Amino acid sequence: MNFLRVHGGTPLSGEITVRGAKNFVSKAMVAALLGEDTSELRNVPDIKDVNVVSGLLKLHGVLVERDVASGIVRLDPRNVEIAHKADIDTHAGSSRIPILLCGPLVHRLGEAFIPDLGGCRIGDRPIDYHLDILRQFGAKVEKLESGILITAPHGLQGTKVDLPYPSVGATEQLLLTAVRANGFTELRNAAMEPEIMDLIAVLQRMGAIISVDTDRVIRVEGVDRLGGFTHTALPDRIEAASWASAALATHGDIFVRGARQADMVTFLNTFRKVGGAFDIDDDGIRFRHPGKDLHSIVLETDVHPGFMTDWQQPLVVALTQAAGLSIVHETVYENRFGFTDALVRMGATIQVYRECLGGLQCRFGQRNFFHSAVISGPTPLRAADIEVPDLRGGFSHLIAALAAEGTSKVRGIDLINRGYEDFSGKLEALGAKFEQG
């Protein structure tokens, strides 16, 4: 599927289901490498990232059994082996997942290889944090023409790490490396996202000893052996919020089965401030347009428990339909407003600025990054030809096409498969009018 021809102007209405979080399931699958018994992960979505990590694990000798319909993945890592570098490079493509295999593979095999890494172009996401952390554990990092080789001649040793920024990826790297390192490890300024806490829960089930303090400090006591786990992944709060924003932008009414209030408190508060309505029950959350004018807001993204950066792009589409001036200050990724160019071509009034337009100066201030946006609304959106730039921006463009009058052609749709399970099937279930190309 290369593109969708979307006939906009129809409110999305109905029910869809979200399964496990993209930002968690691949990390939990990697964690299985650390164990010496079989693991079972439940509530796994059928998305590209899961396919990539499944393939990488198979290349390293892990037996992966997957039931897509039930969302159950079983992983048997008892026969882990070194994979061919060319195979890793070919299979990983532009994915950044291989960097997280390094700690577990060094523990199990004594070495790990990373090809050139890609990912969505939403900001500078270097692997330096990851490599520096591995070095602090005593790993030797050798740069080759084909990628990076990581070894640990004397084993991995516990260490103390103080992150300059609470990076989710760096926190995951430390956890996956520290649990079987010799001695104690302490991480300060750690990320505390729900997906991180779920990964800690998985590692504890495997036999890890991990404590979490309220001041963003994580302490790990390394153990000699880890077993397997059985765990149900937490639901994808990003996907749930994306469909919520779609309901708001299209004047729709969507019940998101599987959405969980505890993980979305900050989003729900903002959704209500904009004027959106929602109802919560044990099975999910119903999001709907209230039938009256939406309100403009001032919003800053931040690390958890702040407003998640991945919630920002879909919500901006809805804010084009709010009365007045909305201000959005992006403090997590410095280049996340590139997707607004397409919205402007569709009739939105959005201006981006280098200045910090939030309450506080952020780390991108005075660095020539367009990381603040002012959205003036409401403005009717009109159809356009759109090229998907990245995962979250792409879904936001899809929302805009669904809200616009006329027929839009959205190219590069396959990118959305990285994080949204069966999104075209869900669009059909919600009454969207489109054809696949």
C-alpha cells in the first residue's frame, strides 16, 4: 500500500481497539534475550516494529512463535548465537531497535554489532547516549566501516550514570544492561514514562532487582541469572490519543477500547481544556466532539508526567479548528513542526518560531530550531496531495485529510504501519471514505 485517496468531511464514528504500546513491546521482546527460559508477551500489536525485532531476534537464534490474532508472542532465547553483520544490516533497515540489543547480547555472547541506524527525522536522536552508557559499563566500542562492534573483554560492570536529559532510549539501554552487570548501577535523571515502568515490571518478573525513587533515580543490583516472563503489555497511549484527536478534528465520536485513563491523565486534561468530551469505563474511553466551538490553548510538551511529545502532532490538527490563537511549545524534539507545512497548504494558519513561546526557556532556545508554533483558528481545511514525513506526522496528515473538504492523496502510508496496527481497517470501522493505492 503506497498511498490512500481520502475523501474528507465525514465525521469518524464507531469503535476501534488499541493493543500494546509500540514504545514498550519491542523493548520487552529484547528483554527476553537476557533470560535463560522462555518468555510470553501478550497484547502485542501487528506493527512493523514488532516484525523488525522478531526478525532480529531470529537472526540471533531466538525461537519466536507469534499468534497475530491473539497478540501473543513466545520467545525462547536458550540457543542465542552470533548473527552475520550483513544480515543484521539488511533486516534492521532504518530501525533504531538494534542499539537496544547490545547490552543483552554482550551479556549472552560477549559481543554485539550495530549497523547504521535511522528512524523518524524529527530531531537529533544520536546514539551517543547509548554508546557512552555501554562504555561506562566497561564495554569496548569499535567503529567499523559496516557499523559498530561492541565487546566486553572483562565483562560488564555496574556504574553510576547521570543523564543530561531524561532520555527514554538511554534509560531503556541502562536497564537492559544493568540487570546482569556485576555490582550496583545507579541512574540519575532517568525517564519515568509508563512504558519504562512496564519494562521494569518485566525485568523484575525475570528476577532483576530494581528500585525506583521519586527523584528520577533508578538503582539496579545486578544478578547472575534471569529467567523468563509472562506479561501483558500496557495499551498504546499514543495511538489512543491519536484517535481521540481524530474524533475532535472530524467532529466525530470514537470509542477507543483498551485506552487506559491512568496513562493518559495529562492528555485527558488538555483534551477537556480544548473543549473535547470523553467518557471513561473499564473497557476504554469514548472521545467525541462536543458539537460546539473548540477552545484555543497554550501547551508545552515535556517528559512524563508532562504532555507527551507524540500527542502533540495529532492534537495540532484539531487545534486548527479551535477558536482563537493556540500556542504549542515543543521541548522534547527540536524539529517536530515540519509536518505543519502540509497543514498550511491545506488552509491552516500556522506560524512556527525559533523562540521559546512557553512558560520557560527550554534547551532549544537560541539554537535556531523552529520549536514553537502559533495556530490561528478555526480555519476550514481543504484537500491536498501529501507526503508522509514520519510516523506521528503521517498520522496527523491522515487526520487532516479526513477533516478536509474534498479528496486528498496521502503518499508514504507504509510509514504509519510502524506504530498503528491495521489503521486502514480501523478507518473502515469508523466510516472513513478512502481507497488504497
